[in-house]
Amino acid sequence: MFKGMGQMGDMAKMMQAAQDMQGKMAKLQEDMHNQIVTGESGAGLVKATCTAKGELKSLDIDPSIFSSDDKEVVEDLILAAIKDAQVKAANKAQSEMGKITEAMGLPKDMKLPF
């Protein structure tokens, strides 16, 4: 009736692959808290450092940009550095996810988790 459990064996393989992927994704999520990216603005005068998860860790501001006349410029540079770091964090996360999907034989640009 089952002829060697052909389809049941395929289902077991799929379930094992899903469990493996879940484990790899959990590890990646954990690792992304430790991976650091740095965004810059103003030719490096303002630097924002965050994790690959996008959590802001630090700001480094060159003191030469502080002037009461340039308050708005400084604020804009800070925002630009933070946004740059967040974009780099998102790109890093997508790159790492792509490695996992590609290793599983899925398209590299497949968005996970669904």
C-alpha cells in the first residue's frame, strides 16, 4: 500500500529541512546582534554605529562641526549618519539571509521569513 513509504520519506526530508532552516535562522538572528556596521555623513564628521539588526550603539561626532549657527546642519548630519547605518544594517541582514536560502537551494533573493 505505501510501497516503501516514498512520499512519507519525502515529507520527512522536508520537515527536517524546515527544522534545519529554522535553526539556522535563529542562529542568524542571534548573530546579527553582534555584527556591527557604521554609517557616515559629512565626509566622516558624523558616524553612527549599529548592529545588523538596526540597533543604534553609538554616535561619533567630530567636535569641529559644533557651532551655534550650524545647529540644523549638525542635526541633519546626525540623521543622515543614522539612516546610512540602518541601510547598511538592512543590507547586511538581507545578505546573510541570502546565504541561508542559497545554501538550501532556494533563490538567493527569496525573502525570509515569509
